[in-house]
Amino acid sequence: MPNCMMRTCFVTFLFALVLLAGVAISAKQGNNGARTAPQLYRRYCVSCHGSDGRAQSSKGRFSHARDLTDAKWHDDVTDERIFNSIMNGRNVRGNMPSFSNKLNENEVESLVSFVRKFKG
């Protein structure tokens, strides 16, 4: 294969790669990059806290995940503490990982509001 043809194939390949990366990023970000709290919860929280917030999944029971429907807990905990738990993780009752490398502050604030809706 002549060098000119190889270069053309390589440039075409790079162009396709960049195009696919752009499509993947757009699909991930959806509406102008803003991910909604329900989307974030489904992505990062459901496996431990469950879709109903009760932490009755096997992973949730194993890791001693917080029951987010516990009204007493809601009364005792501040939004700031929930925010910090999401950002920095917790290792008190169970083992909750930090999400500071996956979520920005606005997303975490939206999750705090979302979690408050689970109050039983």
C-alpha cells in the first residue's frame, strides 16, 4: 500500500475516532451536560440504597447502607452532612465510597434534594 494511501486511511481513522468520542460525550451528558438527580441516583446510588431508598439490596445489606426513608435520620442529619458523605464517602456504619471524582458540586446538591424526598 503506498504511503499516501496509508496516510489517508490513518487520517480517516482519526477523524472517525474523534467523531465517535464527541457522540459518546454528547450522549452521556444529554441535555447540555446536566445530569438529573434521578439519573445520578440510578447510576451511582441504587445498587446500595435501592430504587426505593430502603437499602434492602444484597449489596446494601452487606455494606450496611443507610435506609434513606428513615424519618428520624432525616430529622437528625443536615444537608451539609449528606453533601459531605456523597463527596467524601463514609466509613462509620458501613463503607460508602467517595463520589467527588464522578460528580460535581451541583450534581451532589441535586442528589441531596433528591435524597430528602425519600423521607418516610
